Amino acid sequence: MNHNKKDHYFLADGGEMGKLSRTKDWSRTYLGDPEQWPKSLCTMTAVVLNNPLAMCIAWGNDFTQIYNDAFRLILASPQQNEALGSSAKETFSEIWKIIEPKFTDAMKGKSGSLDDFIISVDRNGDEEKSCYNFLYSPIKLENGEIGGVLITAVENKKLLDTTIKRTVKEKDSAKKIEESNKRFRDTLKQAPVGISILRGPDYFVEMANEAYLQIVDREESSFVGRPLFESLPEVKESVNSLLESVLTTGIPFHGNELPIPLKRFGKIDISYFDFLYYPLKEEDGEISGIIVTVTEVSDKVEARKKTEQNEERLNIVLEASELGTWELNVKIGELIYSPRYLEIVGGYTENTDLTHEQLVQHIHPDDMPIRNKALQDALVSGVLNYETRTIWSDKSIHWVEGKGKVFYDENNKPEKLIGTARDITREKTHQQQIEENAIRFRNLVMQSPVPKAILRGTDMKIEMANFVLLKNIWKKNESDVQGKRILDVFPELQEQKYAKLLQEVYSNGNVIAESESLLIIESNSFYVDFEFAPLLENDNSISGIKITLIDVTEKVETRKKIEESEKRFRSLTESIPQLIWETDEKGNYLFASGKWVKYSGIHPEGKESWNIIIHPDDLKGNTAIWKHSLKTGEAYRSDVRILRKDGAYRWHTAIGEPVLDENNKIVKWVGAFSDIHTEKAFSQELEQQVAARTRELLLMNESLKKSEERYHLMVEEVQDYAILYLNQDGIIENWNIGAEKIKGYKSEEIIGKNFQVFYTEEDKKNKLPQTLLQLAREKGKAVQEGWRVKKNGKLFWSSVVITAVHNKKNEIIGFSKVTHDLTEKKKADDKLKLNALELKQKNIELELMNQELQSFAYISSHDLQEPLRKIQTFATQIMEKESINLSETGKDKFKRMQNAAQRMQTLINDLLAYSRTNVEERIFKKTDLSKIINEVKEDLKEELTQKDAVIEIGESCELKIIPFQFRQLLYNLVSNSLKFSKPDIPAVVKIKSEVKKGEDLGNNTLNKELNYCHISVADNGIGFEEQYSKKIFEVFQRLHGRDQYKGTGIGLAIVKKIVDNHNGVITASGEQNEGAVFDIYIPIN
């Protein structure tokens, strides 16, 4: 049986898509001419086009599509016809990322499915949502390779009616095919057998009967007598090797149903033939030709193929749909069913022979009324349709969808019921989950603490809005908004950006979110963080918008207040004399007031800046203190010298306080540097004065020294600062941590109150707060010290600086108020005053002592020496004139009396000299020491001659001294050396001097930074033991008896006193019989 171009059997019938497939120019597609299509593609095309289920073939790596009318309904309107012959990648481009893995797996031989996929279906011109299960199965070629993918779409509802209709139609078709096959078989019996004889290696046609000529569609005149392949070149590739084998081997060849391409009736077709190639032998046995007997069996092959295709089609449909089939004889109750039906109803995986009654027992008892009523209705209506639960043999519960049709006998009575069963457990479970998820989603939205709403459709109707949104932002009841267009409920959104943003989300599917956006609802303004997100269906289509709104009005307004407060704080830092700074919790730079650049010329932004600004001697200690504060969280306190831009260093006290968050965690550090250079200079000068006075009074009052030490500790103090900002009326608007520490108030307790709360009742009564503000207005600044009141009622002494803050127009907009807690300083000042009073009292006592000492000196000079001179005079006269009248004993006693009087006179003169070292007027003059040494040599000329002594003068220097005291000092030292010289050995006294720094002179009592004149007086006398090196400077201390060495024991005490008067130090060293050395250190200035 022959087919023309538009009459391929596999494109026959098939409804609208069959018609389109037959008129389609396939040569322009990936598949090419249908005549060249693989057998499996042809078979599947026939199956798909005539199948009631929605099916589509996606062939080759391009996935070129062939589909039936049922599948056409699934496609969108523009694509229903255009998708034929095009790639599935293009048709389903929007969801290709979702379904591509299914195609890839199928091309690898692995079936798969995409369940419960919701799409829009065109039903009689109306677009409806429907849920489908898509099955993806591989289609194999004859060689076992995968040629394409079969897509079967099974709708979850209303499937049976369509299936039954298609089944009836298929049975009618099968009946027609069977009748056609019968006619073909009758015709075949009557057909003649084609016979031809071929000769030689070129296979010349010697003879061909009419049947053969009809088969090849050739005329005898043009066919016989010519080489076979000249007349039939198209068959050479198929039969040449067969003919050659028979011609060379002599072995006959019999072929059945061999496909041969044959050009006849104006085209080349593949036809099927049974034929015999038999060798023709000559008498000598040589093979000279071949007898060909051929019978065309194309119709038989086509008929068999159609039968096979029908069987394969039915198996594919059943396998793809996963349906269980059954047939119930209504009259006798006999039930015939497929293994799949048994598995669906009872869970049996092996062949089991169960009766109708046994299978019915698997239906859930609660669902039996549903099944029975559906069966009764079917006997009347002719259609069976129900859903029930079944209990499997393992006691698990499953859902089954039953569909069927009633067939009637000749008396129009029900004879049998044929139908299908489908396991819908997963669909039911999924549907239940969807319903539960919808309920949970609604509850989640409605109960969410975050305002949320759901809009549906292109007109954006309000499907739901939760209670928080309705109450706090929309100010509506649910009944006022539900089901209404959001732009009808809130038309003011049209004038804002939100209407366009909502439309953009719905059109493009973009998620749009913003923070702190201004929203106006019915004249009420809000700041919101919002998100508009598309609601996507399973097919990725947009069905609505989810709105999330978070009211951040309070946060925004609070931040703005903080920013304004920060602005005022920055302004405040520029109006106060302190250098303000801020760092983060790790000590990294955040802020520094402009005063830093004005003062130092450097902005302290990092470690290098600080290395330049802080004095090198203070840097290491200050860094350690700062690191300790960062590590422990303790307040930062340090006194350092800061470099001014003119190159001078000035003392500053540095303070820093940690700022804590609500979790008591440090978030930053705030501090200030305050200039205390004047206080430091005053303190140092005061220390020097007190130290000098202390040395003068050391021997008189040890307790005064301890008091002065307490005073030194008192003045070395560090203070905190309270920094406030007041408005024009004195109301507190800003409050720092220092203020909280000093005054005890938290910021929330004090901001908004008048600053006079810190003043005593007496100061309030005297209107001191108002007076200070008025002074600041008039003078620009008000400075005052006085008592202030803390939150706990305690008083503290404070130094207050109130500075007027001006705007650009030089108008007063408020005041900065800096309070310095001087309570400790107040105590120190009071203590200092007390010490000053004590010092004054001591000076008065000292003056009285000096007056008494002057009286004593006067008495020593006149009253005491007058009787002593008379004693000496009378004793001398008696010894000269009355000696003859005296016994030797009397003479001895008179002589001893004279010696005693002489010693007494010497003692009085020495005491007078000692006392004058304190009371004489101290006039310092720059003097050359060598000049004084020469004067002393002249005074001691006789003694030097008697002792045969020598004074060696080394290097000398000039310094400011009290000349007459220093002459006394050197006189006493040289006299001492002469007095304690060794007998019979010439005395040698060496005097030298040099100027050096204290640190280079090897004496720990000296100030290392000062320059000293070091005077050394050394001799070669009898020396002394080292244990007496300090004792010899005490008054009336003697190391030898009066008979051995004359003297009063006051000479070296006078030397020590003179050195003290010059703020110097004297030490003595010696060794018995090795001489003595006196080292004197006098400050140059």
C-alpha cells in the first residue's frame, strides 16, 4: 500500500494537531522530511496524535516538539500552534531551569515526574487554573539508544471522561484496522509473484514478469536487457552485497520483509519484500546468474506494525498514566483487573487472586456510603466517579480515585462497568498540606508582630492585613479593607511613590525594599522600613504582592534628636577651652574638637600624631595608662605635657570615660585635655619654696616636714569635668558622663530641668544662677567657685565656667557650662592655708629665737666678756706683782685659772660666730674663690709658718656666695687641718674646685639636673675614723681631748651651717693617720 507525501500512516487522524502535522513543512525543522524519520519516532507520533491523554514528543538534543490536541490545551494561546516543530527550550523558556533536569535524565534513560504543577488551561475560551502531573519517559531507537523524550501530562481531576472517550475511539479505530487487514489479506492471496532473471556480475535483467514489473513500476522495454542497478540504482546499497554473495558462493539467500528503498510512482519509498535469490548454474557448474523471486509484503508489514503500535500505544498509555484498569460484570459480579489495580486498592505487589467482595473490603468503612452511592448513581447516569480511602494489607491508608462507564445490553440494561483506578494519596496529602499551609500562613501573617498584608491580582485587592498593620498604621477594621483595591482604600498612595513601586513589583517580579521611607496615610506621617515582594505560583507567574511594613518613626525621630544633640555637643566642644576627643571601644580615633588644631597645629588621628604631640618623657607612661584603661574599662587619668604649635610644651591633665550601652558594654571613649600648666608651675615653685623652708626648719620641727609632704600629695590631684549645654533659659539639654559622675544624675533624670537644681538653697535665694547667666550674656563668660549640691544631697566644691554660645548671627542660642570638681583641691587649699599659718607661726617663733640669739650674742660680746676680762686682768697682775707671795701650788692654780678664762673667751667668740651664721644679713655676691683662699692664707700666715705648712691651690671657679661666711668656712677648715697635722711632718693643705652636673658628682643627695661648684679641701693630718664622718659637724663634738688638741668643738658646726645657708651639701671622709678630705657642693645658681 503506497503513501503520498501528506498521507504518512503515523500522521493520520489525530484531530487538529494531526491536521497541522500533515500540513507542516517538516523539512525546515530539526526532524527533516518525515520519510526519513526513525521507526520509533513514527510509532510514537502515531501514538501521541491519537491518544486521549495530553502527550508531547521532544525529539533529539534540540527537543523538537510533536504533540496532540490534549497537550495543545496546556500551552499558552500564542504557542498552541506555533510550538509544533519548535524546541521545548523556547516554548518553556520561562520554566526551563525547573524542567531541564527532567529532560536531561530522560535522555539518559531515567524516567521522572514533575508533580502538581499548576498551569493555566484554555477551556472553551476561558482560562482556568489546573493542576497536572508531568511524566518524562525515554523513547528508544531501534539500536537501543535514546532518541527523545515522551511527556505525558495527567490532570488530577476530571480525567476519566476524557480517557473513556479516547478508549472507545481507539477501539473503533482498531476495528477498522482489523477490517482493512482482512481485506489486505484477501488481496494478497490473489497477488502474483514477481520473478526476474539476472545475468553476469553486472546483473543484466534477462527477464521480468508482469508482477515484477508492476512491483518495480517499470516498463519491460526499458527494464529488461539493462543492468539492474542502472534501472534501479536506489536498491544497490540494500541488495548488492546479497546478490554478490549468491553469485560468488552459490548459496541461495531468502529474505523476509526486507525494507528496500524503491523509486516508483514518482517517489522513493521504503517497501517490504519477501524474496529468494537462487543461483543459476551452467552445465560446468559455473554460476552465471540469479533467479529472483519477490513478493511485496508492504501491506502485511504495515498492518502488523499498526497492530504492534496499537499494543505498544496502549501499554505506554497505561504505564505513563499509572492507572489500574478493571472490568466488572454487573450481572454475575465477576471482576477482571490489572496488577496495577490490585496494587492501588490493596497494596499488593505480587499477583494475587482476589474476588470483587474481597477487594471491596479494602475500602475504608467510613467511605463505603460514598462508594455505594456513586455506584448506584452510575447505573442511572452511565458514569462512575468517586474518591474513597482504602486500607492496604499493611494497614496504611491511601486515597483512590475511581472512574468508569456503564455498558448496556440489547435491552438497555447495565451489562458491565469498565473503568480505571488511580492512586491520589499524594495529591490528597499535598492538597491537605496546601490547605494547612494556607491556614498556617494566614495565622502567621495575622499574628505576626510585624505589619504585613497580602494583595492579589493586577488590581491589587487586599486579601488579608494583619492586626498590627490595621491598628497601628492603617487605622482600619478588617472589614473596611478586605477584598478592596488598596488604591481605593488609600488614594493618597497615588501621589506618593508607593503606587508605582507596587506596579513595578507586579510587572517585573522585583523585590523592592527601602529603609526609613516617609509614608503618609490619611494625613498621618510614618517612617517605615518596607518590602514589596511578588507572590509566585508554581509556574512562576505572579499572582499577588506581599507587603511588609515596620514602623521606625520613633527610631528615626530618636536618631534625629541624637544627631541634633551631637551637633550641639560638637558646637559645645568648640566653645570650651578643653581639648575634647572621642575614640571607639578599641581606642581608634572617632572625633577631636577643632581646638586641637588651633592649639597644636596637628589633628590627633592616630598613634603617629600622639607621638608628636605628647612630650617624649611622658609618652611611655601615658601609653601604659591608656592601654590599662582600654583593657580594664577603668577611667583614664594622666598628666602629660602637650606640644603647642609654637614649640612650647604645656602641662595638661587628661581624662577619659567609657561610654556603655544597655548591655553595659563599652561602645566608645570620651575625654578632654585641660591646661594645668599654671597650676603645675605654681606647684613646682611652691614645692621648691617649701623644700627650701623645710631644710631651714629641719632641725627645729620634724612634724612640719611631714605636713609639707602631705601638702605635696594634696596638690598633685586630677579632676573630672561635667560638660552641659543649657538653652537660653538655663534648661539642661545635654548631659555627659563626667556630669553624671560628678553630680550623680542620669541623663534621663536631669535633661529638661533648670541648672539651678545644683545650687544650694542660699545661692538660689541670692539668685546666683541667674546672676551667672546674665554675666555670661554680658561678658561672654562667667567664672565662679562655690559649693554645689549632688543628687544625693551631698555638697562638693566646684569651679564653674559658663560660656555663651552664639549662632552665625552672633545671637546667643544657649550656654556651655563646664564644672570642675575641686573638692579635693578645696581641701588641699584649706590645708595649705593651715600650713601657711603654721609656717607663719613657726617664722614668728623663729624671729623670737633670733632676737633671743641676738640678745645672747650681745651678752656674749659685752656682759659675759667684761667680768672675764677683769678675771684675766686681775690674775695677770697678781702673777706679775704678787707671785713671790704665792706658793707653787697657788701659782699653778692661778695659771690654770688664766687658761680656763682664755678657753671661756674662745668659746664665747665661737658661739658668737655660730649664731651670726643665721642672723647676719645674707647678701650673695659673685666671688672668685681664689681671692678668698688668699685672704685666709694671709690671716693664717703665722700658723702656717709655725707648722711649716703649705696651701696648694688647684683650679678655682666663680660663684654667688655670702663672702664673709665663705671666708669663715675656709678659715675654719684650714685651721682644722693645721690643728690636726702630724708632729714633725710639714702640713700640706690642697684646695681645688670644679663645676659639674649633680649626676656626674657621685653624690645621691644632689639634684641630678643642677650644676654645682665642687670644692675639695684635703690634708695629710692625723685623719679620723670613718664612723665619725657625720658626727664631727655637730656642735661641741670633739674626737680628741682638750689637752691634746685645743678647740671648742664648734668650728665644723659653723662650716656645716654656712654650707646649709648656701643650699649646699658637705661631706667628710678620712682614715686614721692618713689625712681627711672635706667635699663641699654649692649650687651655681
